[in-house]
Amino acid sequence: MKKNVVIKINESWCKSCEICVSFCPKKVYDMGQFYPIVARPEECTGCKLCEKLCPDFAIQIIIPEETKKTK
Ligand code: SF4
Ligand code: SF4
């Protein structure tokens, strides 16, 4: 995993559209029974594409380095 990216999925907002599963360039997600599963977090580059594409704002990508810079 690059930069220890943290992927958070808010399952109560997710409507299982699978956009994140289809569009992640690194195939980080697998579709579970109801929600996407972060199957390969070590592949995540922190590009935030999934966060931008999720129509329900259910994904949050947290890059620790970014938050440290603001100190
Ligand atoms: S931030 Fe980019 S690489 Fe990481 S899960 Fe989202 S789309 Fe995939
Ligand atoms: S794009 Fe958002 S709403 Fe769609 S499956 Fe992924 S997390 Fe759920």
C-alpha cells in the first residue's frame, strides 16, 4: 500500500452500484454480497477516483501524509 492509504466505506450510504469496483484502476475492490470489499488494499495508490465517482459519497480515502502537512 502506497502511503498507508486508509479506505473507509460507509456501508449505510452505499447502494451497491459497483461503480467503485468497476472503475478502480488497481482493482482494489471485490463486490461482496451487499457492499464492496476492500480486497487488495496494498494495491491502492490513493488516486481518490473511487471517492469522486461514488454517487453516494460512501467512500472516504484518507492519506495520512496529507493530514500531517497541515500541522
Ligand atoms: S483511491 Fe484509487 S486505487 Fe485506491 S481504491 Fe480508490 S480508485 Fe482504487
Ligand atoms: S460506488 Fe459507492 S455506492 Fe457504489 S458500490 Fe461503491 S461504495 Fe457503494
